[in-house]
Amino acid sequence: MQGLPIWVIYDHPRDYPDHFVARLHVGETPTEELMLSNNIEALRIQLEREGLVRLGRHMDDDAKIVETWL
């Protein structure tokens, strides 16, 4: 798989309705790598520690997407 690694944070998606989920995408393709948390701030702290930068949600994004991290 080739492309830019992008972490996407979801607000309680269908496959994990009890959690916020950060899922790694490579380009536009989601991978199996993810992080689960009951606290969105915990996910943000982890991604920030990895040196990533938060981008806000795009108006065309799925409603479950909170933000992306590059």
C-alpha cells in the first residue's frame, strides 16, 4: 500500500459504538491499525506525542469523523 499515513478519529462508529476510534489510513484506504478510547483527549494526546498535527473535519466528511491527523 502506498500513500500518506493519516489517522482519522471517529465519534463512536458503528463497529465500535462504545468508543472514540483513531484508525490509520494509508492514502484513502483504511487499515486494521486502530486505537480505542472512551476519552477523545487521550487519543489526541497519543497522536500529538507521535508528532502529528490535527486538521479539523471537512464539511464533506462522514458525520462520524471528528478530525484527521497528519
